[in-house]
Amino acid sequence: MRSNIRKIYELLHTPILTPYNLLENVKLNNYSYVNYYKGEIGIICEMKCTNQNSIESKYYYYFDGNDHLYKVFIESPDGGREELYNRNSELQKEINKYTKQQRQGNTAI
């Protein structure tokens, strides 16, 4: 239960990853670029890289006004887009786990 509370706290109050953490990726051989630009509520980091199968993909990291990561998408060469991370979804999962554990603890008494 403590791990759920810790995860909920982290999702509410910590950046998890900041735009500055991604800058170092440009030094890696499989990255073509790392670009930053302003989005509606914060910074967007766009990165283009090649995976181990020589397939190029673009990653989009969305940050809020406090530089807290809130979404990550991957865009494949065919234009398909998939969400890899969503802070709100992760927070809701952890709250649901915690609530379920609380209910189970109360019914065991």
C-alpha cells in the first residue's frame, strides 16, 4: 500500500522526466535530432531516432508549465501514432489500485 501512495505522490508532485533530461539523447548515434518548441500548455520535445531494426520513428514528449512530463507519443514512418505514456492515466491506475486495496482491507476485518 505504501508503494501505491508513493507512486500517487510522485505522479502528482514530481516531474518524472524533464525536458533537460532528453537533451543528452542528441549525442547518441541513433538520434537524428532533438527539437524543442512551445505547445499549448508547455514544452514539446520532438526526437527522431532509428531503432535496432533501422526503422526511424519520432517521439513526442509533452511537458506542462512546470516541466512535468504528462504525455509521450511515438509516430511510426507510416504516420501512425501511439500513446506510450499518459500521466493522468497512470495516476488513475494507481488510485484505483489503492482504492481496491483499501476495500479489500476493510472487508477482511
